Amino acid sequence: MNDSTANPFMPHLMRIAESRDETLDVRTLRLEFIDPEAASEMEWQAGQFGQFSIFGTGECVFTITNPPNRGDHIECTFRDVGKATNALRSRSVGQTVGFRGPYGNWFDMEGWQGKDILFVGGGIGMAALHAPLQFVLDHRDDYGEILVLNGARTVADIVYGDEMNEWQEMDRVKVVQTVDPGGETSEWTGEVGLIPNVFEQLDPKPNGNIVVTCGPPIMIHFMMITLDKLGFPPEQVITTLENKMKCGIGHCGRCNVGRLLVCRDGPVVTAAQLKDLPAEL
């Protein structure tokens, strides 16, 4: 067995079982454990992340994008933005990569039961919402109405487009997709507008509803302003932080925000917690 408990920096060996392009620069990988014992022992919760390693190149930090109830493998969705992600994207089905984790805290899926949930994702930020959203859809009777607002710069940048179409057909699920002004095509039938503006136009009511949002920092900033304007209590608003992490286990301090270490105390935080963090966040 690959004894990752002996050395926290020793990754599990994973075989790429499936690779699919979400956009021109975003890819989803399905990874399977080479060691069956490691596969049987692995447990995680929606919202946790892992370190994905490309041997000889480096590591990348991604959210685990499949929920624990679909736990015979691990999935990640990432954008090709640098040396490590480029190397990972160049790997083919059947090749080996590393994984260590899971790390961080997670979404309170039990606490959401019986409530309406509004998922608001921007760009690659939708990847952080995929696991909790899929979990809710897999346990549909436990939750109320579901709204999914998925935004991107252009039509070509929409992540999980095929899944969005499938989710739209599910009971008590509303999917709204939007692109930034100028990012639409002549065939586009979705919304055109910035995510916070489109969200406000939907006229959502607090009423104990949960809002889960992730995206670029500027989007999160204006989403928080919009949610406050609409009367959503900060305890009902949840996001994930994406500060650059190195060790993933709270040792190096690279991801600190004030007294908070994102890898240890996050990445999942409420808007109430955000108010206590440095303004530059």
C-alpha cells in the first residue's frame, strides 16, 4: 500500500481513467486509485480539496469535484494556466499522476436539508460548487428548490454546459446561464449580463435560503454587496477561498489570511466570516 499516513507529503498513485474538455482551456479528469486498499480507505466531503501532482513538474491544488456518494474515484476540473496545469492537461488516459488529501473543511450538507439552495458560479469557480450541487441532486428529496446560476465571459467559456442542460430537466431545479456583455453569439438563448446583476433580476428571497457562490474575487465582492442589498443574512451565504496554497496541511503559512489558514480553516467560509478578514481579500 502507498502509506500516505507515514509521510503527509507522499501522494497516492492515480491512473487517469477519463479526460474530457469542458472548454478550450478547462478539462475534467477522472482519476482511479492504483492501490485498491487506498481506494477503499479514502473518504472526503463535498468542498474539500486535494494536491494533484505531476511528477517532475509540481503540484496543483484543486477542489474534488465529485461528491462522496460517488466515491469510487476522484474527479477534478481545472483551467490550464501555468506550467503544472499545462503538464497535467497534457497527460493522457492510462497515465499516472499523484494525489494527496483530502484537505480543508467542507459544506454542511446536513444543515441545508429542507432548504432552498442557490448555487452561483462564475467561470472555473463553478468547479468548487460541482460536488455539493451533485450531492444535492443525488439526494433530491432532502432539499427544497434548487437554483443554479452559471456565468462565464463568453459562450465558449461555459463550464459543465452539457450537465447544465441535464440538470435543467430535473424536478424543482432551475438553471440560468449568462455571459458577459459582448460574449454572446447569435445562437445564444441564455442571459447576457454580469452575474450579480442577473442574480438580482431573478429577485430571490432570503426566507432561510442558502446561497453558495464561487468565482473570481471581483465577482464575489459584488455578489456579497448584492446579497446584502437583497437581505440575505451573512450566515446563509457561503463561499470558498482560493488563496495560493503550498503544503495543504497548515505548515507553510503561504495561504494565511489574517489568523486564518485557508488550507486548514477553509476553504469553505460564510459571508459572516469574510467580514472579519482583511479588506484586501
